Amino acid sequence: MPRASPADLEITPGTDADIPLVARLADAIWREHYPGILSAGQIDYMLAHGYAHEALAKFVREPGAGIAIARAGGEAVGFAAWYRPDEPETTKLDKLYVLPARHGRGIGRALIAHVEAAARVDGARTVILNVNKGNAASIAAYRACGYATRAACVVDIGGGYVMDDYVMAKAL
Ligand SMILES: CC(C)(COP(=O)(O)OP(=O)(O)OC[C@H]1O[C@@H](n2cnc3c(N)ncnc32)[C@H](O)[C@@H]1OP(=O)(O)O)[C@@H](O)C(=O)NCCC(=O)NCCS
């Protein structure tokens, strides 16, 4: 049976004012989690591009997209971001990050449930996501939350870097 999320967990919609907080959380989580999966250069490159103010503002402003912030005991401990990709009745879970010290306590599952609820309200019937092929712990977490591998892909993200990913999907 899935574990319950912490009793003091709060998940709230992110606004423009939360963008610096999201960028700070991402910086801390990426620099602890991704060494060994991505090179230091690729971590810097992806943080600079994916977490620039304008890149995050799109999630806050676009219809069918959003950012959610998880707080435990009032402290920001993770976030998720999603948008409508160019695929009918589909929401893409684009970012899901929890502080490493808080892993394994149901926060990721609660953020995924929040995104799935927002996707349903928006009329989506499927949630998709990309995850690095070497990110075994996160692949296991997605599987536990009902996601299955749909495809493998290598995406050129510029700067001489690629994302070597699985695409995972879940029917709502
Ligand atoms: C992926 C991530 C968001 C999961 O968040 P979390 O708060 O640790 O996850 P939860 O505690 O809610 O666990 C959700 C489910 O996944 C399972 N799970 C989590 N980590 C796991 C692991 N390393 N191995 C196996 N299963 C795991 C849990 O057992 C749980 O299933 P259950 O409720 O049936 O027991 C978190 O580990 C994370 O931020 N990872 C680093 C960043 C990252 O890689 N993000 C994804 C980018 S695509």
C-alpha cells in the first residue's frame, strides 16, 4: 500500500513570486543528485537554461501548465512543473524534485498526485514524462506511482549535450 504523505505537507500553486525559490531548490537538488548521472558541465547548462526566470515563468502563465511547491512544516522541500505538450489529451510532468534529505517520505508521490489532478481538470487522459536512463531511483519511484516506459529517446539540447532518456506514461 502506498505510504501516506507527511501530515504537515502542504502543496500550493507556484506564482511568479515563487520562481527564485524554485530555482534555488533546483540548484541544491541537481548539484546533489545528478553528479554521476550528468557531467558537471551539463548540470550547469541545464540549470541555466531550464531554470532561468523566463523558462519558469512559462509554467506559471501558460494555460494547462503549472508549478506546485511542497512545504513540510513550512519549509519548501520540493516542487513539480507541468505543461500541455503537442499531443492531444496529454499533460507532461516536466520537473519533479524533492530535497534529498526528504526523499522516501511520500512527498514525490503527493506532488505527482497533485499534477495528475491538475491534468484531469484540464481534460488530459495521459501524463507523460522524460527521465534520464541512468536515474534508476527516480525510474523506480515513477514505476511505483503507476508509470510505465513507453519509449527511449535521445534529445539534442544544444551546447554539445543530449538528454538520453526514457519516456514514461500513465493513463489517468
Ligand atoms: C523522484 C523523487 C521526486 C521521488 O520523491 P520521493 O519523495 O522520494 O518519493 P516518495 O517517497 O513519494 O515515493 C514514491 C514511491 O516511489 C517509491 N520510491 C521512491 N524512491 C525509490 C527508490 N529509490 N527505489 C525504489 N522505489 C522508490 C516509494 O517506495 C514510493 O512508493 P510506495 O508509496 O508504494 O512505497 C525524488 O526521489 C527526487 O527528487 N529525486 C531526485 C530528482 C529526480 O531525479 N527527479 C526526477 C527527474 S525526471
